[in-house]
Amino acid sequence: MRQTKAMHPILFLALDYTDVRVQHFDHGESERQEYFIDGAKMFGPTWKLKYELHYWNTDVTGSSESDFSSLHLKMLHFIDRKRGDSPYRLALGLEWIKDLGDTDKGIGSGADQLAPLVGIALNLGNTTVIPLLQHFASYSGDDVSLTATRLIALKHLPGKRWAKLDLKVPYDWKIKPCLLQ
């Protein structure tokens, strides 16, 4: 049975979309609501531009503050391969993060960043597993050096529905000594 783009998880990665999301963070004595537009546009079958615009509402400074926090643009290049009968998709990319916030108001990271990434999408039955590795480094503002591993699992469910697991594990090279040194 041939799967269509809407059903095939690896091809799902190559769709155009725009989402509006809201996230709430409770930091004990302070809270933050983050509102953002998150989307992607394909340019041919192998190039994708992802975009995000983030807006924060926070009381981390003791008073309520709201403003735009960051703009993210991520260019991805997909390379389709096959090993035996198993297709997989490599992704190489670079993310540009422009800090729009004001750290005196508790908004934003205080740094403009570049973040190269590499990932691979593998089909395991009706589940797609996508391990990613991305390194974030600042080029202006506060000093940032962070490497994040990410594991995404997409499971196809009956009725053209999906379940998604998204695990992110960051390592801040500035806070803890590197185990390799």
C-alpha cells in the first residue's frame, strides 16, 4: 500500500504550515507565558525555511512585563537516502536567532545566536524516530555555548492522527565543565 505525503512521516517533514502556540512556564515564584507563531515554507523538494516569532508575558522581575523576545529563522536542506529497503532523510541546517527582548524586563536571552544542526529521520514500522544534534553559539550579546540533543518520535495512529514525543536535553558548556577536557 502506497502512503501519501499526509500519511508518510518522513515526507511529513516537507510540508508548509503555520501554527500559533501558547506555553506556560511556572518557575515557582515567577511565571511566564510564551506566545509564538511557528511555521515552515518549502522551496522545492529539498529546502525548507522554518520561522518562529516569540512574545513573552512574564513577572520574573516582580512586575508584569510583555514584549517580543526573539525571531528564529532556520534553513534546512534534506537529503533522501535508502539503506536496503529502508528510506531515511538527512537534515543539515543553520538557525539564526535574533534576540528582540530586554533582559532588564526579564524578556529574551540577551544574545543573538547561530546554531548549526544535523539530524536523521528513520522509519521503524509505523513510527518515525528523528535524533537531532544542534549547537547554539552567540555572536553578539551575552556569551552562549550550548549543545542540545533532541529525540522526536512520531507514531501513526488510526484515522490519519499522530502521537508525538519530543525530548530535548541541553548541555550548557558555560555552566558545567566539559567531561571531554
